[in-house]
Amino acid sequence: AAESAALLQRRQAHFARPQKNYYAEPPQIERGWREFLVDVEGRTYLDMVNNVTILGHGHPRLAEAVHRQWQRLNTNSRFHYAAVAEFSERLAALAPDGLDTVFLVNSGSEANDLALRLAWAASDARNMLCLLEGYHGWSVASDAVSTSIADNPRALTTRPDWVHPVMSPNTYRGPFRGPGSTRDYVAAVAPVLEDLDAKGQGLAGFICECVYGNAGGIPLPPGYLQQVYAMVRARGGLCIADEVQVGYGRLGHHFWGFEQQQVVPDIITIAKGMGNGHPLGAVITTRAIADALEKEGYFFSSAGGSPVSCVVGMTVLDIMQDERLQENACVVGDHLKRRLEALGQRFPLVGAVHGMGLYLGLEFVRDRETLVPATEETAAICDRLLQLGVIMQPTGDYLNVLKIKPPLCLSRENADFFVDMLERVLSEGW
Ligand code: PMP
């Protein structure tokens, strides 16, 4: 323990402070296996929060494939090699018809920056709509369209003039509640567009997640995106679906988040799970939109689309398929959601369980009528869960939502262990 504390001090001395740790006194993690992490003292933790390692930690087949590719070749996409063609083909095959062209980058932020640039180039306009309470990354443009107070408290005051946030269609906390609120939330978009029309300004596009990630996995109201996409496209704008967190099978019931809203975007961005922790991101769009970037010259990313990255991406897809991980997310996720909802019958602190598949958010409130967020309680519950061997963190603008986004290989038994531990903590007096 003393050595671990000394190491933490060394981290604090030379590693940037804004790149924060989970926990004030974090366990020092040494290795991982499936949905488990093991610390230097040999304690095992159930990782219920890491939404990047979708296959689970330490997957031997992925490690072997990377090792083999590193020994053979790693270079950049200006060279001609098989992996970049093969991986692009596979990503295009996963996307809806017509979205057949792929850019390969290294992160979700980069993918979203590139998506914005594509929309600017293809539309010859600059203005971009985004949703309040959204998060799209830390790079300059992706940050400009990010409005989540928890992730970026200053964003609301420092936004450039091309960004136009619209009311978040949050059916739990917003001014309009429930699945019948679609019309009111769509109506809230209209004045922003009318203002642009009145000024004679064009619209480049609209970026959003199709299930609200940072608000804890709240689905958009039914039909919302069909209507908003139509309004955006009527003005020549492009619709960007940020699938960095929600896409790639995590929802269980759908591979893509936009399927939930029965829409097809013009541009899809992905990252996180597609690399299982290896830096990997992509933009999938139409040939015409991709080609619009030629106006600005060419696009290049030093490591984006490298042979190693492509092999990681293809191996992740192979393993997902062979281990039927999307199906597991559906079955185990539904079971987990039912058990969490049952906790709500016993503990008034449980306001709601949002989301689907292994993309869930359990929201704690002090009062189910006024929805006062139970922020301090949520932090204390997460600390107590750590003592019981569960890694869990708060999310949401009020940090009162448990971010339940484990590896997609989570077993039913371990989902039960998580709920049992949560039940135990709640029984202790919340
Ligand atoms: N979009 C969404 C929805 C995200 O959740 C994140 C990461 N939390 C990003 C974009 C940014 O991805 P990255 O951290 O890989 O840059």
C-alpha cells in the first residue's frame, strides 16, 4: 500500500492533473481478465464502468493478433497494404446502404472533428446544431459542440458562433416528460432554425447521440430524430450520428443507436469499443460527402488506418461475432435492467433506470416528484461499492447517475453480483 501511494505521488508530480483518476485513493491496477481487474495486492474488482473494453480485459486472441501484426508490419495509410482495404470494407458492410466510405482515425474526438469538417465541406455552410447535455470530445471542434456541464463546465460560456445548441430532449428531467413529449421537443428546435433562416444563414448540420450517453442512457423520444433530421435536411444540412459510445452492439437490441430512432444519418462516427482500448476511431459516410473534403486538399492521419489498428479492429469484430457479444449485451442487459428496476420498488433513492442492453444509467434522486439529484449520495455509494469489489462511477450533469457500461462479455452471474452489492449498500441506510 505504501508503494502504491508513492507511485500515486509520482503520477501527481509529472502527469497532468486535469487527466484525473477515478477515486481519491484508487487501487493500483495490475492486470485485467474479462470483466475483472486485479490490483497489486491481488484484490479482484468487477469493472462495471469501462465502456471501451467491450470484449473484456486481456483478451488473448486480440493480444496474439496485435503481436503478430506488429512483428510483420506497421506503417501508415499512404502505403498500400491489405488491412486498410479489408477493414474499411468490413466497416462499410456494417453501415446502412449508401454509407460505404470510411476514414480511419484514432479517437472519438478526432472522428467528430472530421465529421464536422465533412459537413462544412459538403454543405458549404458553417452553422451546426447540437443538443444540450451532449458530449462529443475534447478537441477544439468536438468540444465546441459539447454542452455537458459535468464534462465541460465552461463550454456554455465559450461557444463559437457557428454552434447552436437546442433543448435537450431529456424525457426524464426536461421541461417535457415522457414518451409523448416528441412534439414539444421538436417544436423547441424550430426557433433556432427560423433564426438562421431570418439571418439568411445556411446550415451545415446537426450532431447528436441517438441515446443520451452523458445523461445516463436516456433514449430520445420516439420519432424525434425523424422530424429533426427532416428539418435539418430541408435546409441542406447533414445529420451526424455520434455512435462512439452508444453504437457497436452495446445497446444489445441494435448494433447502432440510430436504429432505435428509425433514421439513417449521413455521417456516423465511432471509436472506443471498436478498438477495445487500442486508439481507433472512424467516420463512415457516403462517397460524395467524403469526396467533398478534396476541396480542402487531402486528409491524413499518421496512425489512423495503420496495419496494427486495422488488425485490432477486424479482430475485435471477429471476436464480437464468435462470442456473440451483442446478443449477450441484450440478454444480460435486459436481466440487469429488470433487477435494477426491482431495487426501485424498495429504495426511494432510485429515481429511474435508463437505457438498454449494457448501456444503463441508474439515476438517484432525493425526491421522485421534484427530481432533486442525489449527488453526494451517488459519490458515497460509488466509494462503498469499491470497498465491496465493484468499480462504478457517477455520470450526468448532476453526477447522480450510475454509469453502468461494463464489457459486453459480462456474465449474468456477475450482473447479479453487482446488483447484490448495490442492494447491500442501499440497505445500509440510503
Ligand atoms: N463522443 C462520445 C459520445 C463520447 O462518449 C466520447 C468519449 N467519452 C467521445 C465522443 C470522445 O471520444 P475520445 O475520448 O475517444 O476522444
